Amino acid sequence: MDQSLERILVIDDDKELCSLLATYLKPEGLEIEEAHDGKRGIEMALSRKYSLLVLDVMLPGRLNGFNVLQHIRAKTDLPILMLSARGEDTDRITGLEMGADDYLPKPFNPRELLARIRTILRRSGSINQEIIEGTSAVRYKIGDVELDCGTRVAYCANEPVKLTSVEFHLLEVLIQNAGRVVTRDKLTKDVLDRTLSPFDRSIDVHVSKLRKKLGHRICGTERIKAVRGSGYIYTISASSDEEMQEGSSGKGHPDAQD
């Protein structure tokens, strides 16, 4: 196998689809390995090194896609893109709530799949990651939450919090804009790298997961407030504002886009 290629595991019982994906994605620098049932998929995902898992919801046998997702997410932070039947909104939301990074409805255009894969890999740091010698990574601290953007680790009350790559990126965008409303359109574009479409609840589900992991409230104040008809705001106090400025001062604070 070419070690320069990103290795992706596809768990789907549709062998023809897997073959087509392998043919389409290899010229794009992506090496595909296949598993056609849940049991084999779990074994491969946990015993080999992959950059990404593409997982179909509908699998034969006793282990469906959600079972597989649950087993894998309990053991590893491997980025996961789920495939679901078109129109099955409940399946998509369930997958996100269980730890999937994103979903794509079937049938799909291979170019769309490639775009989703590249977005997840870029967000997780698997590709296009550069470490510049002599520079320090940005760190943010607001209240009891601290983000180390170099190591991609989040802390709450000085304890590390296990976040998926999309959850970390979402929290990063919210904290960069702390005290200001960030629209769902902007969050979808900045975090998921796509345009918000009607009935797309991906960002809402990821925000809900962040609230559960960080605590819904801090000092009696709602941590991430929903602004009806607009988006979300990471609440900030005067003292928290000072902490954020200290945490990012002189370290290349990225410009926020309104």
C-alpha cells in the first residue's frame, strides 16, 4: 500500500459501491479498505490505523451501523462519516448524537462524499497540518473552559474533555466569538464547510452534545445560549473576557468573520 495515501475504512455491505468508491477516491490520494458487516468492521477499525471511517447505517446481521458506531466510539476518536437512507432524518440525528462527525444521505454524488471526507480530515488535522518552528499555538480560556488549539485538547475545570473533531472546532468558533451571536449559517459554513440547508439540524445536535460534556450552566448562567431564529452565543462575563484576551494575546489570535 502507498504510505503517502490517507487510509479510509468503508463499512458497507454494498460491495459494488465500495469498489466504485475505491476507484474514484484513490486518484484523490485516498486508499480504501472495505468491511461488509459490522463485526468485521469493528475488528478492522480497532486493530488498524485509519484516518477516517465511512459507515453505513443499514448493515446485515445483528450489528447495524449504530451498534458499530457505539462500539468504535467507546474505544477511539476516529473521525466517522455516516451514510443514511435519504429522508431518514431520525437516523442522521441519532448518529450525530452517538458521536458521528457528519452524515451523508444516500444516494450521493461521489464529489460530495470527497468534499465531506476532505473537510473532516482537514478539521481533524489529518491533512494540511503544518507546525511552524518557533511559534506558539493559540490557547483560549473563558471561565472554566480552556482550548489548546495546538494539541486540539479541551479542558473544563482543569480536566480534559473528550471531544470529536467537529465538537472541538464548533467550540473554537463559539469561543472566538464569545459574547456575540454566531448564526447557524455561519456555524454550518465554518464548522461543517457547507451551506446550511432546510431541516439540517447537525449544528443543533453538536451544540447539544457540547452542553452535555461541558455542563449546561456555569455560575447559574446558560453556557451556550440559543438565539431564536438566529444561532448561538457563548456567554461571557467581564472576568471571562479578560481571561480570553490573556489566553490568546501574542499568539496569533485568528480573526473572526461576522
